[in-house]
Amino acid sequence: MTNKEKYKQAFSVIKPSGEIHLEVEKMQSTKHSFLKPGLAIATCCILLLGGGITAYANNVGNIQRMIQIWIHGDQTKAVFEVNPEEGTYSLDYTDENGQTKHQSGGGIAFNEDGSQRPVTEQEILDEINAPKIEYKEDGSVWMYYMNQSMDITSMFEDDVCYIQIMKDGKPLYMTIKYKNGYATSPDRYLSPSEFN
């Protein structure tokens, strides 16, 4: 006699209650259907993608994406995250030396009626893409804008420098005060007294 036959004989005298017996009959009469392997894989992919989108959407209202920015005249990929409700952003990228850099900021803007509002994503991007003036440790001064870079150290007279750069194929006139900001105009060089 095999083990299976011994178990069958030992338990044949035990009778289940009516409720359990009814459940066993329901389970035995239920047909089980299984998904075909291709359909199962597709379902898993959809669930994973949906979960990823949900996790991305649950980023507490922030908008995160990859963008291209200009750093020192070179186009660079960056992770750009904006919180539109607060008008703040963060930017993470790898510099030319392979080091990870982080930049963040934000602010407010004023409406025509004088009320305040958070800056928009486009206003933040305009600021990120604006010309940059860098004062280096060796004493040189560099201007960076999109794919343009220029050593302007020798162009200062009385702590003011005037340069022309190109924006969308048109000239953009820059007035730079030494370590005191700059102003741009599409029409003319601004006088140093006209800003800050």
C-alpha cells in the first residue's frame, strides 16, 4: 500500500460539516482561467509603467524633466524641477570636469495691480538662459551666453564694459558694471546709471 492510499484510507472516515462540504464543492466546480503568457507580460508592463507614472505624478506638484542648458558655452543635459505653486526650481547637471552641480532658486513677480505671484516656469528658464558674467580667480572676467563665450577682462573702462552678443540672430547690447551687475537691450547700450 502506498502513502497516498494510506492517507486516503485514514481520512476517508472524516466527514466535513455541511458548510465546508459546500465550499469544497464550489471550489471544485469553479473553472480557473489563466492569461496567455504574452498577455500576462503586457499586463505587467502596463502595471509597471502606470506605477512609474503615478510615482512621477505624486512628486508633490513639482514638474521634473530633462532639459538642455548652456554652461560655459557648452550645451549640457540637466534635470530641471519646478514647483509652480511656490515659484521655485532646482537644477542638477554634470559640469565639464565630471562633477555634479546643483543650482536652485525662485522668486516672486508683481502683477499690474501690485499683487504678488510666484514666478512661472518660463520666467525661471529665461533667467537660467540669461547671459552670465563670471569673475575668475586669475582676475579675468568672462561672459557666457548660449554657445558664446568671451574674455572681456581688457574691455572695461572706468569699471564699465560694453559688448554686443547675438540672440536669435539679432544683436543684443550689454552694459556690464564690474562686479555690480549688467543690463541688456535689443536696441542700444544702456547707460550704467539706468540700472542698479
